[in-house]
Amino acid sequence: MKSPIRVLELSGSPYEIGFAHGSTYRQDIRRYTADRIDLVMEGTWSGGVRLSRQEVLDLAEACLPAHRDYAPDLFEEMRGLAAATGLSPAELVITGGFTDFVDTVFSRYPARASGPSLAALDDCTAFIVPDGRAQGAGFLGQTWDMHDTATEFVIMLRLAPNAQPAAMVFTTTGCLGQIGMNEHGLAIGINNLAGADGGVGVTWPFVIRKALQQETAEQALDCILEAPLAGAHNYLIFDRHGHGYNVEGMTSRSAVTPLEDIPLIHTNHCLLPDTLAVAQEKDPDIQARSEARLDAGRSLLQAGEVTINDLQDLTRQDPICVRSQPPYHVESCGAAIMRPKNGDFWAVWGLPAENEYEHFKI
């Protein structure tokens, strides 16, 4: 069994929160950033587009104005991270937003692409269970899967920002946020997608954290639809009133599916014609893996009342709990399940099949 997930409590101004985060995990963040930049440079996650370090950083620098304009307070938090770690804001855009940033690379340098990318390989399986299927209090949850080098960097942030809702956020060191729920009972999660239409814009952790400043699913939906997205992600949002949405968010378009009376489940491929039209070509093996996890999730949630034990078991099932193996070396680095109506948050660090969930309360 792994150690309990690391929890960092942060409060104050955006800059103070970023500086404290960076000071606490300075060496982790520097190592994780170096690894993410190396992955961008080698090109495997962007269709074979190889770049020099300077080209990578120049492109990330070009994304900074979009981040600042979209969420000035979160940009200040990133500046605090930068000051504490000795890294630049451009480097930190890659640290947190790697899987969007590689879509930007793919789109910016099409002549250098030599084949399908691994950008939609991270095998997250996410779900929303409506209130009516969960004794009146539904769930949003997911596995968080990435290259196995990311597992050691998983943490939880307990945030109490000045003039913003308190929140708990599952993330990695140096990343503003990946999965979370706030004090208003607004929860959000993600799956990675691979867009052929990436651009200079805002990476997904900024979208997650801006959504967590809202009170309702409808307000969070607006945050996603208004964002000038750098790359493709699928977003799932669910609030304490039982309202929820699944959003396949691409740079040039988005497709929204409202939650109704059956669970919404999503993995790492687009399901709707509008977003499929701008998705990258996927390696057949990667597509098959994503389809297998989608089918397994649907099968496990197709009927009956759903409990937290059912969902924890779901995240432990093959093929949903992904174990690292060549040639991709992707694994379930952790998982999170949230119950907005009750403020319950369960999280696990590392493979859910081999580790115990911990319970937190907003």
C-alpha cells in the first residue's frame, strides 16, 4: 500500500497560494516540469513533432496572454508558483497543461507530424451518476491516468482563497488543479482528448480552477464554453442540485450533453460528430483501449442503485484500472469520487486496485 495522499492546505491571495505551493514542493515541481518539457521535445505525444527546447518555450510564452486575460487571479497564482520554484510562467503552463499544450504543438507544426500521437492515451474513465440512481445524492468521479512518471507527484490541495469559494482539488505538484469540488457543491472532472485544431490559448487546469469559483453547473459550463481552449479535453460538471453536463471541448468547437436520468460515462475519444470532425487520428490500439473502458463503465453502471462502494470497485476493475506496461507506460496514477450534495470527497493515490481511498469533507 502507498502512503496516504499528500494534502497541502493553502490560503490567502492568489500569489500567496501559488508561492506556498511552489515553496512546499519546489524540487518535485522542477523535476516534473523538466520531464514534461522533455516529453514535448521528443514529439511522441504530438504526432512526432520534435522541437528544440527554445521552440517549446516560445510557444508556451505565446499562450501566456490568453491565460492572463481569461483568469487574472489564477495567472497571479501561477506567478507565485514561478517565483517560488525559479521556473518561468511559460514552463509552468507546460507542467500543468501538458496534454493541451501538445495539441497546440500538433496544430502549429503540421508539416513536422509523422503519425498518430499519444495525446489521448492517458486512460481516464470518468462518470456522473444522477441523484435518482444514488439514493438522492449522486456522484462525479474518475480515474486519473497518465504516464507512470506522474504518479509520484499526485497531491491534494485544500484551498481557502481570499474572496473565492473554498475547494478541495486533486492534482499534481505545480498544477493549479485537475479534479475538484468547492464549498457550494460544484464538482468537475476531465478526460483528455486529442484535437487536430489546437491553438495558442488557455490550458485546461485554468478552466478547472475557474469553474471551481462558481456556484452552479450552469455557471461552470459557461466557464468552459467561453474559454479560448489551447487543446481538447472532455469536462464533466455536476452540482449539489443534481444538474450536470458532459462537454467535449475542442479549440474550435464544443459539444454539450446534459445529464438526464442515466449515468454519463466518458473515456478518451470523442463521441459526437461535431467534435469527431476536429479530433486527431488515433492509433487503432489506443482507440480500442478507450472503447473497452467506455463499454466496461456502461456495463457496470447500467442498472440499479449506485453506492460509493460500487464506484470505488468500478475504478479497481480491469480494464478501467490501468497498469503500466510497454510501450506506453501509462497507469492509473490515482482516482477521485465526489458527492456534491453531501460535500464528500474520496481520493486515492496510485493504482485504485492496490490502494485504499481516503475520505475528505468540504
